[in-house]
Amino acid sequence: MSTLRRRPEALLQQRGIRAKQRPCASIITEALVQKVLFNETTATGVKVITGGGAHTTEAKKEVILSCGALNTPKILELSGIGNKEILDRYRISVVVDNSNVGENLQDQLMTGRY
């Protein structure tokens, strides 16, 4: 059995450490993402809340958002990506009209760990 199968978290942690050591990458953990910021349809930054308060970070190249199956659609919708009818109802400016965002969640109640 490989180490990867027993401890996938260790691999992810190691990759996170490597990413933190790179001068061009920033990893923000334990932060509540409020919304992704856009210039037209290009993500330019993220608005977050951390223990130190509200912050806005600007991206030089790309924004990578990892908030899980439930929070990612919510943040996309708060950022203006989603069903136009729903976004209009909550007075959120539409960046991308995509009716698939936030729909079709299929929860896997029985999952195994290898």
C-alpha cells in the first residue's frame, strides 16, 4: 500500500508547504470568503474575513477558490456567477449568467475511506 493511499492529507499538506514557500503564491487559511472580485469576467481578487477583520486581496495572475461542495456555489452566487433570476432577486450584479451554479447537488451519504 502506498503512503498516498493511507494518508492523502500528508501529501496535500506537503504541497501546501511547497506553495507557501513560493514567492508568487499566497495561501489564506481560516478565512471566510465573502465574494470573488471581478473586472468584467476576470477574477481579480477575493474579499475575505479573518481573525484580524475584513481584507481584500488582489491577484496578479489567477484566483483559486476551494470552499467545498456547499460553500463554493454560495460564494460564486454572492460574487455574481449563477442564475440571473436568482441574482436579480437579491440585487446581486450578474457577472456570468449560469443556471447550473448551485443546482444538482448529489450528496454521497455512504462514502468509504481508503
